[in-house]
Amino acid sequence: MISGFLLVNKDSGISSFRVVQILKKKFNLSKVGHLGTLDPMATGLLVIAINRATKFASLFLQSEKSYRAEVTLGIQTDTDDIEGEAISFKDVNINENEIEETLLTFLGKSDQLPPNYSALKHKGKPMYKYARDGIKVEKPPRQITIKNIQNIEIKLPKVSFDIKCSKGTYIRSIARDLGLRLGCGAHLSQLIRTGQEKFKLYDAFSIDDISLDQLISLEDAFEYLDFVQLNKSDSKAFINGRPIKTDFDHINMLRVYDANNQFIAIGKNTSTGFKHEYLV
């Protein structure tokens, strides 16, 4: 059974779930999932996990992501992006230096309110369903981290920039809050995901052009991790879930190879010994 990751360059107007459905049917696969939703209006990198690779999804869901974003000042929408209804219009008479300085205030850690139109659940129901029914749900802010904001281009009313952020960050909320801080309102008018963990957009393929020849193996996907090789008896105990004693001191997760140099798992040290977190 083939397992690994495919890198899709998603078009605008198609949901991440629809991409999964198309690839599942195209390659007659049993298990397919994506490693982080892209809104239908957004384009760019969508990492697809196939078969056993779906078990490793949580590792990448925690990863940082990079985007190229375009914000349009002066128009606020109910969804905080270009697909929503405009709810306010204001002239944009703001100095470009002020815009750049305000944008850079988002760097570092902060608490972010998610958009009203989001897939976050409230009492088991996505927030966007409440919003469509005219019901406002107050969700508590979530801590996010903006690692960098670079390559800022300002051609009013458009502001474009590269941004690298922690998991759970809504770029739509960055656009909304930038408009609020500048006092003119704003919405996200374009979004391209350019990277996620080690995966980059320039290595991705369109749905039409992608093939299983471009599959990234589990081993290659985690080549950035250090590794350890176990002897035959420790390999057997390790695979069966028993903690094993080791002579190395390592706090991060490791690639684990058996005595035959086969990649068998990702593991880490625990209080009871070295155990697997994810079995290949």
C-alpha cells in the first residue's frame, strides 16, 4: 500500500475537502486527508496525506505556515475577506509609513479573535453557520505568533506582504484588525499559501498535473528529524508499545530505524523510557 504526501497547488474557488475527494477518486485511494484547510478563495500549497501518512497529520497541523497576502483597505466585509458582503466604506488617506508601522505591530505573540465566518466549532456547530443565521457567537481570543512580516508592498488601497505564522492564525483576522487599527476598515482580498513546515509551494502541482510519481515518502517527509537505530530485541519491544531504555538524551522526536535499517516509527523519550509516537 502506497503512503506519503502529495503537494497540491490549489486553485481559487475550490474547497480543500473537494481536493481530497478528487484525488481519492483519481487514484482510487482508501485514505486521504489534508494537513490544514485553505479557504476556497485562497490558493497555493495544500499538503495531502495518503493512506498511512494520514496518521502523521497532527504533526503537521501544529506547524508554522507561510503566506503571501493582499489586504484591501477602506472596505470592511462581514466575512473579513473578498467573498463577503461589504459592510463599510471609508476613504483611505493614510501615510504609507503609518501603514507599514501598523502592520509590523502584529509581529510576535498576541491574542487573536477568529472571524465570525470560520469553521471553528461552538456547541458542535461551525461558527459560519451561526453567522449565516444572523447569530453572533463570542469566541474567546486565541494566542498566535507572527514570526515575520516581509516584502511589504503598498499600492493604495492594496497592501501586500509575506507572513509566517503559527498554527491557528487567521490571515483574514490580520486584515480585519489592520483595518481597525488604521481606522479605515479592510478585508483580505488575496491569499496564497507558500509554505508549511518543510513543504514549499514551488514543489507543488495542480490537480490536473499531479501524479503518484510525485509522492513524498514518510521517510523523506521527516528527514529533518534526527534518527536512532534499534537492535532486534529493542525493535520488537518498541513496535509493541513497550518503553525501552536508551543511553541517549534527546527531548525532541526522532526517526526510528530497526536492525535492518527500515524506517519504523517516530518516537521520543518519556518518563518511562523511549516509546513510539507514530508507527509507520
